[in-house]
Amino acid sequence: MAVTAGDRPATLVPLDFPTNRGGLCSKGWSAAELLDHPERLTRPLVRAVPGDRTSPLVESTWDEALGRVVAAIGRTQAEHGRDAVGCFGGGSLTNEQAYQFGKFARVALRTSAIDYNGRFCMSSAVGAAIRAFGIDRGLPFPLADVAEADVVVLVGSNPADTMPPAMQYLDAGRARGALHVVVDPRRTATARNAGLHLQPLPGTDLALANGLLHIAITEGLVDEAYVAARTTGFEAVRDAVRSYWTDRVERITGVPVEQQRRAVFALAHARNAMVLTARGAEQHSSGTDTATAWLNLALALGLPGRPGSGWGTLTGQGNGQGGREHGQKADQLPGYRKLADPADRAHVAAVWGVDPDDLPQPGRSAFELLDALGTDGGVRTLLVLASNVAVSAPDARRVISRLGDLDFLAVSDFFLSETAALADVVLPSAMWAEESGTMTNLEGRVIRRRRAMDPPEGVRDDLALLAELAGRLGTGHLFSADPETVFAELGRASAGGAADYSGITYARIDDEQGVFWPCPAAEDGAPGHPGTPRLFADRFATADGRARFVPVQHAGAHEQPDDEYPYVLTTGRVLAQYQSGTQTRRSRSLQMVAPVPRAELHPDLAARLGITHDDVVELATRRGRARFAAQVTDTIRPDTVFVPFHWGGGSSANALTDPALDPVSRMPAFKVCAVAVTRVGGPEERVPPPEAAGQPAPRPHALAAPPAPRPPTRRRTSRVKSTPKFLQGVFPLTGEGLAKPGPVDPALRYQVPAGATAQALYFRGGNSTGELVYVLLLRDGEPMRWFPIGAKGDVHVPLRVVEDLPGGCVVELHAAAPEGVSGELVVDLGLVEV
């Protein structure tokens, strides 16, 4: 967009840029409203009584505010060591700010304690892409390629609400006949426009992906030539998915067999096809494996690296891509270099002008860092930039409690966010139109952000803030407040890394409407590198140039529904709000569209609980309670409740969510936990918060244990093979009463062999008598299902809801009929043994 300052307020006009082509969403159109908002912070705030956070925040000078920050840093590191001071960043910082924040932590503070809110967003997809491709770039192709795909599978993504300008590419594809498949437990605006909507239970996307790959293998749809020429590890994945037959996958996910088959046949037969994942599939305690499962499917069908095809993930924050490339992550240095790698440390230390041995080792990931605040060995003084963790972190009440245990908290923001309100010092920050720098969009295109106006008097941008803090800590000669100078240094630090920016300059970005990384600097006299709009055309970024298949197994959600919490809760975004809502909840135009947070419930669930539209409902999980206005809609599964995460306080979705972490990405399980739903009362203009006395106490700090995936029950071969088993025959029947079922014949008893797994697939039965009879299916003596068979009648029941039968399990069929009734019973129970 072009922003015209003149006399404030600013005005904006969308531009015909290659990515958005003149399109803006409601948040873009309304962004200028916030630049002169009456709640805008324009002076530093400090506690009236230093060290007492119950005292009010009062306006102060920059000198006093920064003096308090520096004094707290010195005091904490002297008493508790360097790692007791920590930094927490965000995906909305410019590349220059993100780079400088990582450098500030490692050079000025020499602390290992830094991470950022992108850990709560993209990290699972990052982990999957790196282990498969050797590199992470959200889309390894330009966004415009989406319009050329004949089939697009969107997994856990709703761009119609979350990135509306991107919908023009999906619309263009549909206009020429493309099929779009949306995988989402909700019938979102994106799903409504799709040709096929798969509606799985939250937390089962991995099983669905493995099931689609199982179909591709059994139906001969795998691109064997591509797999042989460009990948490794396929046999192990073939082995891993052989137990994901379609009926079992339907039972796990709720997605009908016919829809599974239609989706994979469409992908396999398309000239160009794409699989795009997003937070719905990735924000789980098994999110990396889930993204990997969809990546395996794309590789098996030969999509990555093929023109107009591939696998990608849709970035969730403005600079979600660039923000994770240059050093905000606990284990990372600029250019995706690794902090634990001696060669990477030496390269970056040389650019920074420090000794590699002075750089810290990798620290804790985001939630682990937050969960240890104020504890022995944890961070005692925290500096937060561009993040509102009191709303955005999982188990948010627990995180707020941990923030309260800090010795000192400093927050840089432009509004008094929920996190800033807890701070000892709040530093007013420049907003997007008041600062210069670069950002890297979801395509890997590095673009410019140009300063359109001066910030209000007394407000500084975060780049200048970090440079001044470094100066007060004795390392100011190593830092700059000029964005172009910092960007040039970023290029040198990233040179030779996976995300190489060394050949990108501000002038090139201006001339070329952005430059795609990797773009290494050219040797003297050689023409400049053109940038890389499309990755993987010839080789992947692995040592041997081949993509890696990685076998993964479905594991149930970390937290399962039970009698106390009988439903599944999932969270996400709505069109008119964004992230933790610090900005959008203050926008008058957006508040008119989405003034209150709403919990979506299916009409069947709402009727069962006595809830009508607009009623106030309370959701309870093992971590907390929160209240919402009810939205009764048939766009969601009857067993699932959806809430947006843009609000804090009494309507904080993340006060409910499960902090169980992915073992690879350290992503929390935002997208699925067990929940109870209660009607509180009728409609309210403002949703009241839950009673404080009813809130459970936040749990103490503890290391989260990763979930244990369920391995195959016996050694798999590369062949996809199963053995059918049948309990069948015609048997005489004499009734002893419908309340007295009993065994019919020893032939109707089956024990699953040790080391095998079985599943009942169907039951057929016939009754020659003139009375109702029924057949009872038992597992280890306990009833599983009963099948009524009418007089002179028959029945056929598919059994896709019966659980797996492990080795040693005994299955029997008993029957019952009215006392004295005799005749014949026809029985046919079909099972499959693997």
C-alpha cells in the first residue's frame, strides 16, 4: 500500500504489487485508524514505586525508563548469571529489528534466553520442511503459482478470513476449473467455496494424510520415477502407512472413504497440484509429524519442485518468514545458521566483531522460557518486543502468573497490551508507517517498508531502542540505529547460509519489487544473482540433493475428551481481528464487525445443552474457564467447539488451551483439548468474566513431556497386505428371553493373534423366526455393539466406529430371542487382520 502522511491522519491506497495486486483485507484498510488512536502510548511508563507492580504506571522520561531497564539487567546478571536476563520477540518486527534483537541478546546481554512468538505459529512446518527439504521457506514458489494449480489441498487453512488478498489466486484457479479441497473441522468461508470439504476431528490430520498415501500406494498412484530419482526413505514410509486402510481412517477422522478416495485421485491425476498446510494442522503436540505426513503425500505424488506444483505452508504473521530466519529463535543465528555449529558461530562472530566463544549456546524454546520465568535457573528479568504473551501463549493464566514472578519486566509496544500492563517499564514504540526496514513475505520475497511519517514526539522505533540499550551496556559500537546499515550487516551474517540475503540491497528491492532469497552476493565482476522465486527445480537443499521421506504415526491428541470434559475445543482466527488483538480490538471499524468473542457450537450440541444464539456460555478445561457469546451454526462438527484467540481477560481462549509441546518444534497444542460447555445466561452486551473463585489455580512450573507416538504393533514389510477373517454360518436358535443373550456356536469366536491388529468391518445377519431377535458383539466378554434383526428380516451394518482389536483380544457373537422362539440365525461378521 502507499501511505500519504501530509497532515495527520494518514491516508492509504492499495498498490498493484505482485503479491496482493491491489487487494487489502479489512485490517489493511483500517490500519491507518490506529496511528493516532487516543490510547496510543507516546511517553515511557514506569511504576510509581520502583519494584512494586501494584503501584500505578506513570509517565516518565526515556532516560529514567532506560536507566531502570539497564539497572535491572545488571542487578539480575550479577545475582543470577547472564541467562537470568531474557528476550522475547515477535513476527511483526522488521528483518532488521529481528536480526538486531538476536544480536543484542547474544552480544550485549550474552544470554541464551531468547525466543519469539513465531514458535507459536510456524515452527512445526519449519521442522517438517527442514528435515524433508533441508530448508524452510513457507512457499517455495510465488503465490501466483496457486492460480495455475489444477488441484489445491488446503489443510487447516482459511485464507478467505486470514489473508483475503490471496483468495484472488484461488478464485482464478476455480474460474478455469481447478478443484480445491479444504481439510477443516469447520465449514469456513474458504471451505464453502471449495469443490470438496473434508471435515476431520481436530487432531487427526496426520491419520488422514497417511490414509490418503495408503490409497495412493494401493491404487498405484505413486510417481515411482520421481520417488526413485529425487527422494530417499520411501520404503520406510510405505511400511508405516500400510495399517491406515480407508475404513480405519474414517473411524479415526470422521472423513468418509469416498471423500478420501476422491481427494487423492484428484491430486494424483492433476497436471499441477499443491498441498498447502497451515496452523490448523500444525499447532498440535504432533504438529511437525502432521506437516510431515502431508509432505510425504506430496513427495509420493511427485509434486515438490515440479512447475506449478508442490508443498508449502501459509505464513501467519506479517514478517513470520523473515522473523524466524535471522536469530530470534533460541537455537538460531542469522541466515538459518545454527548456534550449536562451531563453523556457523565463527562466521557470525566474525561479522559481529566478537569472539565465537563469547556467544552463548542454544536456550529454551518460547513456552519453556515463559514457563520457567521467576524460577531457579529461569529468566528473572525479561525484555519483550512486539509480542503480547499474556494473550497469545498457551495456558495463558499460568504464563501471566509466571510474568508476575519476574523480578523485572520491560515491554516495548504502542498500546498498553495485557502484557505491557503487567510491566515495570513500558517503552512506546513506533508503528509500521513510522519506521523503515524490510520484511520477507510468505513467498520468501524480501520487500521494503518505507517510513511514511514521523512517529509522535517522544516515540522511538525498536531498532533505535536496541542500539541505545546496547550503548548503555557498553557495546554500542557494535550496533546501529540505521536500518540500511543493519540490513547490509544482516546480508554479511547470512552469507553462505540457507537464507542467504548477501546479494540483496535496498536498491535492488526497489527496482525489482522485491527479491526472493536465497540470493548470494556475486563475485567481483560477475552479474548479480537473480534471486530464487522457485526452489527445488533441480535439487533439494540436502547433502545429496534428495528430499527425505520421514515415517510418522498418528497419536491421539495429548488430551482426550472424558465424562468431565466431553467435547473437543479448537481455536483460530476471525476475519475482523488479528493475533492477540492489541491493535484490532482498538479499531472502531473492526469492532463494529466483530465486537465480542463468540464460541461456535453445532445446533445439536446447543440443543442438548439448552443453549441458543447469543447466550453467554462458559467453557472449562483443566487449565481455566472463559466466557463467550454463543454462535449456533451447522458449519462445525457436533462434537467440536471453536473459539477465536484474539481476546484476553475473561474471554481468553488461550486460558483454556493445552501447553503440551511438540517434541521437534516445541509447538504447543493450541488446536485441540478437552472442554466442557455450560450455559451461563441470556445475551449480554458485554460478556461477563467467569467467577474468580471458580478458576483453577495455575499449575506450577514443570517440564512438559512430549507425547509418545503409537508405533506399529509388529514389524512392517514394504507390501501393503491384510488378511480378511470371517465369523459366519447358519445356526439354530432357541430363545431364552431377550434379556438373556448367550453364545451361539464356537465358530463365532475369534482371538486376534499375538503381534497382529484386527478391526471389525461389517456385520450381516438374517432371522428366520417371526419375532425380533438380536446379536451381540463382545470383546473380551464386554459388549461392544448389538444388532437388532426384525421378524423374517435381515440387517447389514458397516462397523467403521469399532475400535482396533490388538493381539490377544477375543471377539465373540452371542444371540438372544424371546423365550420359546426357535428358528435359524444367519451370521456374517467380516474382520480384517494386519
